[in-house]
Amino acid sequence: MRSTKKLFGFLLIITLFLIPQLSKAAEDLTCGVYFTGVGCPHCAKADPIILKDALQNNNNLVVIEYEIYQQRSNAYLLSQYNDNYQSGLGIPNFIFNKNKTLVGDRDIKNNFETAVDNYSGNNCPLVDGQEETFSELDLNSLPGRPKIWRGERILFKKGATETTEIKKLITAENFKEALKDFDFNKTEPQKVALSGQSVEFDQAVQIGNWVFQWRGASLEGSGSGEGVSSNPEESSGSEKVSHLTWAKVLSLAAVDAVNPCALAVLLLMLTAILSYNPDGRKKLLKAGLAFVGAVFIMYLFYGLVIIKMFHFIQALTTVRLWLYKGLGILAIILGILNMWDFWNYSSGTPGTEMPLFLRPKVKKLISKVTSPKGAFMVGLFVTLFLLPCTIGPYIITGGILSGFSLGLNIIPLVVYNLVFVLPMLIVVGLVYYSFRNIEDVKEWKNKHICKLHLVAGAIMFLLGLAMVFGWL
């Protein structure tokens, strides 16, 4: 009997000792908020340190990531965190608490590992300046589109629908057991974009508007359904040019394509060729194609330069936060100028047509063209004179595409410029096959120039409104 009492007392002591330890272990997760941006060159150095190496080396680390370049709903949060934590507006930016923030790739590279050790069990810094342990945090209350990382797992939300106890999938040591408490659908895992690279996962399930992905063995059986695929553009943040981005790029390309400025220069060049070779239609075709090819090549180059310029601007996050709306305002202004030309046309309007003082220089340059080779060389050079009347839509396009890595910009830029030169190709074909002579085309252009401005202006104006008010 006495031995039984001793055993009971011993078990009671052990139990009283273990309960606070287990509770402490549940709250021992080290939590922090990380702001980054896909396409940011400094983030490309910091992302692997935090979202790959640190997570693999420390299973108690939980990172709440806010990507602000592709997920625009996250961008304003950086400013709000700065108001409460004085964390700065630069990225990459990792916030532990009001006393500890790491900003910039060098700071993260040199100090992140030590900071994680020093702030073991750190509470989660919230946007309102409060702090909560991760075990108490309601993930559904987090604003924007966060991604929650721990070890080999990631959890992110696609919409506003709440799913209770979703946090268990991050905190549970055995998340497969925790999954039994949810109705879920298996889905294809999506690559999660970092700046300059991506992270792949083996398995994924969708629970309401949350997606949970992990590396490792698959689940036995399925959840309540099969075959629900998550959209990488809305969920994982995988770096992919979306349908909305394509719509904006093609709209801007169409605006640029109907610009009378480029057609006028082409017609000048074709007239010069015909004056030297009145019967040389084959030479006319070659010269026309050479000129259009030169314009295509140079504008492709200009596009890459514009996007690279915006990539440098992205390092200044205070500018980047307002960039998209600024480009929308620019589109509205250009749209108004073009529509004004419909009602009150004035040749050489700034931003819509080539300035009058440049026209004699272009005409003099083109008048010397006598061969396809000359047409190509002049085409390379004359694009500089075309820029004042065609650069507006291209700058807006460059700003939109700057949220993606340079490699992903090639195809949209090629498509943009194919649309841009398409009317010029049509004119060359019409003249070559004698469906229309050059004077007929000139007359058509001059007759409909106001309507062309109206169409371009309406598209630009509506697109600008959509960008400013977040409709796109």
C-alpha cells in the first residue's frame, strides 16, 4: 500500500512537471514576419537564407511571409508595420519585434541565424503593434495574403473564407493526424516563387480557401473530394504571367499599334524607296520588311531596358508601393490627351504624336533611303524619334511586367512588339500587292487619324481607371 502511494506521488510529480513543459513546448515556436518581393535582386539573396536554410535547420522557426510585388494586397502592410515597429520600408525585411528588425540582404546574411537563437520562442509581431504567441494566433485574422512556413510545410490562403483550427497543420508534430479533423481535397502542389528561384513541394491539399503543401510521403486515401487544382497566380505565388497581365499587355500593345506616328514614318520611308525604284516592288517589300524588323528589334531592346530600370526602382520600396497606381494615372493622362485629339486635333500633341520640330529631321534622314539595307539601318535609328509618341504605353507595360523576373518578360515583350508592328506589316503587304498605293494609305490615315486617337485614348483611359481603382 505504501509503495502504491509512493508510485502515485511520483507520477503526480512527473505529471505536474511535464504539463508546463508541454505547454511551453507548444509556445516555443519562434515566429517572425518577413517582407519580400519576387523580382527584387536583394531578396534573391535573402530568400534562400530564410525560406530554405533556416527553416530546414530549425524546426521551431515559423515565418509569416508577405510577398509585396506580385501580391499587391500585401504592399500596404509594409507601411503599417513600419508605423508600429519602425522597421523601415526597404525589403527584404524580417521583423522579430519592436527591438529587432533585419533589413537588407547583408543584414540578414550576417545576423539572421544569431537573431533566431537569441529570440527563441519569439512572439508573432502583428500589424497593429501587438504580439501573440503562435499557439494563440488566429491565422484567419491575418490581413492580406500571407504564407506561413515551418520546416517542410507551407500554408497559404486563396480567399477570405475562414477555416477554424487550420493552424494545427503547422503546429502539430504529426500533421497527417491533424488532417483527419478536416474535410480536404487533394490537389496538385504548386511551385512557390521566391525571388530568382522557387520551392517545390511533393503533396498538397485544399481546405476551404487554405492550401497546405508539404514535402514527403503522400496521404493514404483522399479527403472529401478529388481533383481540385489551385491557381498558382492566386495561391502559391508561383511566378507566372497571369491572364490579367496578358490582357493589360495586349491592350497597351493595341493602343501603341494604332498610333499614327509609326505609320507616318513607314509611309515616308516607302515613298522614298519608290521614288528611287518606281518599278522595284520586290525591293520595296524587302525594304519595308527590313524597316519593320529594325523597329521590332529596337523596341524589344527598349522594353528590356525599361523593365531593368523598374527593377532598380523596386529596391526603393517606398516608390514601388505607389508605382502601379502612378502608372495607372499616367495611362489616364495619355488617354485624355488622345481623346482630346479626337475633338480638337492638333498635329504634334505631346505624348500622342511626334513633336513638330523632329519631323523635318526624320524626313531628311528617310529621304536618303534607297535600299533594304539602308531601310534597316534607318529603322534602327529612327526609333529614337518615334519614342516621344509611342513610349507612354510601353512604359506602363514595362512597369506591369517588372514584377516578374527578366526571363519571364521575353515572351510578353515579343508578343507586344508583334502587335505593335502588325499594322506596319499590313501596310507593306497592301502596297506590295498593289491593293493600295502609298497615297491611298496616306489619305486613309489622315482621314481617320482622329478616330485612331479616340480608340487609343478610350482604351488607355479605361485601363488607367482599372489600375488606379484596383479593378485589374
